[in-house]
Amino acid sequence: MRDQRMLMVVMAGWIMVFSGCLGSGGSLPDVPIPTLTPVPQPFRTQTSFVDGVLSVTIPTPDGQTRTLDTIRDLEVTWGRFLPRPVQPNHSNREWLLVDNHYDGRIMIYAVASWDNADATDYLAAGWWLTYPPGVPYQAFEAATRGVFLDGPELNPANPPDLPLMGTATYVGGMGGLYTYQYGRNWGELADSSEVAEFAGTVLLTADFDQNRLTGCMGCAEPIETAPGRHLFPAVPWRGDDPAALPADYDLHFEASFGANGAFEDTAITVMHPDRTITTSAGTWQGQFSNVPDVDGNPRRVVGSTDVHFAEADGSRGRFTGIFDALTPATLTPPGGNAVNTE
């Protein structure tokens, strides 16, 4: 199975969902999608990466903050095996951090990529779960969820110098959590839910003349599941593939971006060749890097998305995750070898 996870993570829950409707071509009623309460946005979480130690400061439900790091709070760590596409001359690593505090537990998954010649040039991403006191890890539905993306090239005080014209393409990975609640056409599975991690290739095109960013996950290659990716018992959603695989879904995105390289939009379309999508809603938000490639374009686009959809038989699905996409010039620097993205 291809590993398309480039700095992608497995959870997000911070985005407010806006209701919307796709034309279904018939008179089927829409299945309502509930509005979620927003939680902190990913670019407001702070990290530091000093002497190989990653620290992550996250907000807690009581309005305070907690900081976990990869020494004191380490549960397990591992090297990422053949991530694709990969940024040349960079290293990366993954960690699971756990803090069993008197007022509740915290679990953080984190991944960082850094320049081998300059570790201050790093990008960190991940997700967190904060649990009320006395709640076991397996009860992940009771936890507050959040995601983070941080690094010097995403500093809002130092925005990118965007080109005034032309286009740029980006390729990378999007990953996260896929959940599906079964409707009436699923027999004994009706009214039950399943959850799995997903991984997909994301393709993006930036039109700097129009300040417009468009993209798709699922169009280049089928969206895959990654069951049992974290092979240790602490992760609550470890298990087999769901009966309703995400492979045939396509998620199309569109957004306008500002002079600071930031964007947020609700223009998301979910498509499937065999299932009637009656309603979809969601938002995606991101940021262009302030580091240019050799062509003068921002070398990457990162962001987060939360997409809900409903189908004609009452089934509901959700994709929540984070993406990181790089320009071809970043993946293949002058004089370098082409990076295999297959």
C-alpha cells in the first residue's frame, strides 16, 4: 500500500461546519448535518524544536494550556518509513505523547520534519485528545479534539511574498480520521458507526492572478485506509477496515487567498460514483509558506479540513485531517534527482 502521508495527521475537530446542499438530480430530501462547536484553530498552537526536542503547547477545555514534550511525556516514537513525497535533505520523526494529569489525560500525536543543515527550519503537525478525569483512552468520543500545524515558515508575522501572476501546482498528502455512520441500506450495520485512519494524495493549483486555490483529494489516486498504523494498544480506533471504504470518494476544494497567503472557505464538494450525496458541509483552511522555491513560488501549502456528507439512505460520513503539499521544484531541486511520488 502506498504511503502518501507527508506531515499528515489523524484527527481534527476544531472547524465549525456550515450546512450546504449539492444537487442530487432528484427529489430526495436532504439529510441534515449537525453544526459543531468550534475549538481552537491549528495555527494558534505553539511548538518549539530545540536540540531535537519537540514541545507542543495546546489549549485545554478549562481555558488553560498544557505543554508536552518528546522527552518527559514520551510514550513511543518511531521513524517514518518511506514517506512520499519527501522533501530532499530533510529528516522526520513521529511521537506519541501522553500526560496522565489529575484533572484529565492528554494524548498528542506529533510529527516533525526538519532541514538536516538547519534544524530551526522545521514543520510540526499533529493532533491531540484531552479527556475528562476518569475517562479511559478508548472512549475517544468523550475527548476534546484538536490539531496543530506550526513552524517558522507559517509565521503570520512574516507572511509570504506571493507572486503577482502565474500559477503553481502542489502535490502532497492528506491524512486523518474517516468516520461513517451506516444508513438503512446497510442491513445489520444500519445505525452503527465505524472509524478508521485515511491517507490520500492531494493535488492543488494556485492561480496568483485570481488569488484562487483549487484542489482535490481522491482524484489522482483512491483514498486509502491505514488500519492499525499505530501498533500499540493506547490508540482507541485501532481495528479493521470499515465496510464502507473511502476509496471511491472525491473531495474537491476551492478557496480565495489573501495577500498574507492565508485562506479559509466552505466551497467543498463530495462525490461518489455509486452513492447519492444529498448534503455536504465543511470548511478548509490553510497557509502558504513564506519560503519560496527556485521559481519564486511558495514552496508548500499546508492546512486542515473537516468535511461532513450525507447520503440518500441516511448514511453519514466525515473526513477530518491535515494536508501538506509541495511544488515540483521543491521536490526536485536543481541538479537533484526526481522524487518518486508513486
